[in-house]
Amino acid sequence: MDSQWYQIGYLLSASFFIFGLKMLGHPRTAPRGNQLGALGMLTAVVTVLLETDLVNNPLLIVAGIAIGALIGAWLAVRVEMTGMPELVALFNGFGGAASALVALAEAYAAIESENIPEGLELHVAWVAIGLSALVGWMTLTGSLVAYAKLKGGFMIFGKWRKTPTWGPSWLNPIKALSLGAAFVLIFMTIQTPSDLELVWLLIALSCVIGVILVLPIGGADMPVVVSLLNSLSGIAAAFTGFIISNSVLIIAGSLVGASGLILTFIMCKAMNRRLFDVLLKSFGGTEKESVTRTKVGSDPDEVAMILDGAQKVIIVPGYGMAVSQCQHQVKEFADLLEEKYGTEVKYAIHPVAGRMPGHMNVLLAEASVPYEKLIEMDEINPELPEADAAIVIGANDTCNPVARSGEGPLAGMPIIDVDNARSVVIIKRSLSVGYAGVDNDLFYMDKTMMLFGDGKKMMTALNTAIKES
Amino acid sequence: MEPATLIGSLTLFALAIFLGFELITKVPPTLHTPLMSGANAISGISIVGAILGANVLYDSGHTEISGVIAFFALILATINVVGGFAVTNRMLQMIAGRRKRGGD
């Protein structure tokens, strides 16, 4: 078949991606958008299989696709809802590495077949190979660090280690220097294109850059980082497209690169952070403050008493709810209140509650909490002064009043004004600091009752106490 | 590579970047994670490059290493693509399920 026809296949695939991405941004059309994206990918793969003439060499390629598909599907099906953000980070790293590996393979192919291009072609190919390697490997190691940070730690020889957050201020010039060195290396590879050692040096340097870029960033900012890395992995795919002059790689890669960057800014805005600050000023968990104040814990019966006859209760879920998987108990709790006292129950959703935007929505959806009861922060805040009680379940930083003070790592982050409610119940395992490493005054207020314990256990006990009261 | 090919590639690159900037506006927070995950699956498009690269192995006997590298790229890209779309689908289904049950 004529090569023009394959171009039509790639064009079709690119169109699917464009409409898919567009539809993913609206709640009603999002599932269709995702399917369109998958259809676009299928179109691209079928086209390239026809182009490479599968009859010639089916085994290796089919094997590669089968292995990858099995691993990918297994990971996607097996993952718990709480583990999804980490998985996205991991997939993202793989995508970046794949682009970089394709670029490396092209470099090897040219050198091994002693068919090194010259002139303009050499410049374009080797700049693209270099940039693809830089961005791709940086995305891989950065994503792996983000993965470990989202998990909270990693296993070494069966021992659990906490992910460190380490970022002295002198690391910033080092980041800039390494990036500069990487560009010099790319320039040097053009001078001696047959020297693969330079390429390997570039790969090593890129891996280091990825690590030192993400390591100083605190866990609370990880969603933004993963989104940025997602954008970078798109850019890496686009650079790879330049090497093999493939239109669909260029289009899909730059689409993801650009829209990923926009999404990163949208997320930054939701957290009231600037991308520059996220990347260059370390935030969160640097030095965990030691907690010196104390608060006497309450018990479920006492809380049930407070809730007796309440007219309005607002539930504020956080990562603790995700960890203990107590969304069903939370739903039961809301149903109980509604039945018994006719209480109006609403859920206050902070844009970054949990480890990812939308984390809470997905979990509560699983417990079939009605959509219209999930209220976003800006809309729920004016309602809090009317609430008889705010029930905070495993949330901390997203309702820490210190954010209003304009000092410390949480400064300026919009919060849910839980402290305006008539009484506050906080379910939490201890008084320890949250992700951002800042003590929370809310815990020590007179109207606050602390229920120390695992979310699921405490919610179950609370439900029993309400039934019995 | 002809200069014309390069210009063509650069044109695609620039236009797609502009399009990408315009494509995403005002996304509700619920969709931030699914959108990121779906876009991430699309960036697995390097699967096409990996298939082309792995194919070289058979075209000439000189390029075995590049074929092996491309083979690993193919596995990683497929994980990204299949896993990415599947996980996005799971997230969206939960949201859709909620709408169905939650809608009056």
C-alpha cells in the first residue's frame, strides 16, 4: 500500500486524541472521551502494524504488546482506589522511559548500521535524541520518586523506609547546572555522533536531574508534580516523533505536553500555589514540628450526644478516610443522622483533599453518596457557621486555620473553614502533624472533640453509639 | 531528512502545542485525576515508535541492540497505554455510577 494511506491512518488517530482530550474535560462526556482516546491508540497501532508489515516479523512485536498489555491490565485492575495516584505516576514514568528508549534505539540503529546522518539531518536527529533522552529519563526517575512519595515510603530489603524530603537551598543552582550540562552534552553528541558513551552519560545525568528535581518537593505538592511530569512525558514522545518523522507521535505528544501544562496550572490554582514555588522552594515535611501540646480525646458516645438533634452536619473527608477505606461507614453515618434526627448532611470537598484532586469524590461515589451532596470548598464555606457540627475524617492540612495567617508552608492555601462550625469532631489517629508538617490549632480549640483512632473503627463505633442513643 | 520534512514536523509540533493549550479550560476538580491519567495514556503513543524500532531487528542483521532496546520500549509503552486507559476507565465509571445513582 502507498505510504500516503498510512498517513491518513495517523491523521485519524490524531483526530481521535484531540476529541478524546476535549471530552475528558467535561463530566458528562468524560467516559466517551477516554474511549475515543483508546480508539485513537488502537488506530495508530493498527496503522503502524500494517506499515511495518506484520507478516514479516510477528513474534517479537506481538510478544512485546502481549507482555505489556498483561502487566498494564493487571496493575490497573488490581489497584485499590487509594493507590490510583501512585499508579498514574508509575505509568507516566514508563511512558517517558519508552519514548527515551525509542530514541536510544534509533541512535543505536544509525551507529550500528554505520548509517550516521550528516548535515541538517544529523543536527535534527541528534538534538531530538538528546532532548528525548533528557526529558524521558528525567520523567522516569522523577515519577518513581513521586510514586514513592505518594506511597509514603519504599521497601529496601524488606524494610520500610520513609521517603525523605531533602532539599537544601544550594540544590537549586545544582539543578540549573545539571540542566546546562545536559545541553552541553547534547551539543557534544552532535560533534561526535558515533560516541555512544556521551549518550549514556546524558542518560545518567538525566536520571539524576529527575531525582533532585522531585526529592525536595513535599508530598502535598505531589499531584502538581505528577501532572507536570505527565506533560513532560508528552513532550518526550513529541521529540521522539521528530527522530522518526512520525506525525502522530508529534501531534499526540505535543497535545499532551501542552494540555498537561495547562492542567498543572489549573491544579496549582486550586491549591493556591505557584508552579515556580512548587518546583524551587521546598515545601512540606522538611522538618516535622514536634508536638508539645496535648488534647484529651473524646469518645463516640460523647460525640453521639452532641449530634443528637443536630439540624445540619458537614462531613469533611481527607486522606485518612481513603487509608482506612471507611467511606461506606461514613455514608451509613449520614443516613443514620438523616433518619433519626432529620439532619441535613453535606460533604465539604477540598480541591486537594487526599493525595489527588477528585480523590474524595471517587471514594464517596463508591459508597453511593449522592452527587449533589458533595459541595466544593468555595460553596460550603459560607454554610459552615450554620452547621451544628463539622465531622473531620482524616483531614488535617486542608482545614488548618494557620493557612490564613500567611506564614509557614501552608500560607495562603485556601481551607475549609471548619473552625466556624458550632462544634468540631475530628477523627484522627493522633495529634501528629499532616503532610505539610504543620501543627493544627484546630485540634486544641475548646469546641473541638478528638476521636483518636482508625477511621473505620471510629466511624463504626460512632454509628453504633448513635443507634443506641 | 529533507528540510521540507523538518519544516512539516515543526509545523505540526507548533500547531499541536497551540491546540493543546486551547483544548483544556475550566476542568472541574473531580476530573483532574482522570484527565491527567487519560492524557498520560495518550502519551504512550511512543508505542508506534517502539514497533517501528523493534521491526528494524529483522530488516538488517546489524542492528540487534537497537531492536532489543526498542523491544523494552514496546513493553513499557504498552503498559502505559493499556494500564492508563483501563485505570482512567475505572475512575470514570465510579463517577458515572455516582451520577446515575445520585441523580434524582
